[in-house]
Amino acid sequence: MFLTRMPINPARRGARRLMASPQAMHAAVLSGFADDPNPSVGRVLWRLDTYAQRRVSLFVASPDKPDFTHIIEQAGWPTTQTWETRSYEPLLDSLKPGQRWQFRLTANPVHSGRREDWADTKPLGHVTVKQQETWLLDRADRWGFQVRPSLVGDDEPDLAVVDRSVRRFDRKGAQVTLAVATFQGQLEVRDADALRHTLTHGVGRAKAYGCGLLTLARPPSSPSSS
């Protein structure tokens, strides 16, 4: 597995088009691979992180190394910056129970529900911050981790929803609507094998549309977490 980070230039027309349509970005990301991914190793997962008005990064986890020349030419910084790809294996192999990591995840938190005019239940997006946080906390154990308690006390988890949006885009003539939330916090590894699967196969629904990629970073004050 590999993890790639690439800066996006939001001032460019091509970047705005890709950022506005998860369907278009999905197609652009997949075009960076010559062969179909091996599903036993992992799947192609991607996420757009926006840190400031002109600072946007595309993260991609993939079984093979990508070639994103076409995205750089359309939506990046062709003469000054390119993408950086690193092997994911050192981090995956280093995971052990008890480690603490900072994490970031963009996901599509949903529950099954039925409206009056529906014959069957369908996925419905969670729309409040509390619902979205509960969705993650209820599933963290099966994903191989638990969210650490917050330093402020009161048994609150170290978890924040840092961005929320409803994305609408066309797919094969129909409109797709996704309720999306980006989470940040600190986790503790409980089951290393389960967490490896989470990192390489993603979580939740809408993985093709920029959801499901969990990434880890070392807590700044905890060198012992490695």
C-alpha cells in the first residue's frame, strides 16, 4: 500500500471542477493507475482536505503507486509542486495495541430509516454534530481503535467535527446527495489487525466519493506513541 499527498490549486478552473464534483474527482484519481487495484491488498481511497482558502490537499491511499500528472496539469501547481508518494507499509507494520495517534477522517455517517412514502428502509444521513459523533464512537471498536478521552475532562472524547457539508452532484443522470462530516481527534489502538484493514479498505459508505479514508499522525507531545 502507498499513501500520496498532492497540493491542489483551488484558483484554477480545473481544480474548481474537480472539487465541485466527487464523481469527477473519483474518475481523475482512478485514471492515475494503469491497472485495477488488488482488492485483497486494499482499495483506492481519497480525501480532500481544506486548510485555508488557497491550501487544499488531495490524499490517496492505494495498493499501487499513482501517476497524477494529469491532475497536476489540470488542477495543481505544474511548475512548482508535484505529488509525494510514500510506502504505507512501515506505518501499517508498526501498529500495536496501546499506541496513540492523532487521526483525521472524512465520512458519510448514515443510518437506516424509512420515510412515509418509502416501501423499504434506505440510508439516511446523520445531520447533527451529536449524531455524527455518536456514529463514529459506536463503530470505533470494530475499526480497531477507541477515541481517547479529552484533556478537558468530563469524560468527553477527544473528537471534533471540523467540517460538515451536504454534497450534491450528478451521476448517470441522477442526483446524488451525501451528508459528509470530517472528524479529528486522538485514538488509541485496540486491535492492530482491524485498524490495518480500516486504513487500507476504508470505512462507511461513499468511498468512491471522497469518504472513508482514515489517516494517522503522531501526537505532537507523545513520542512514545510510535
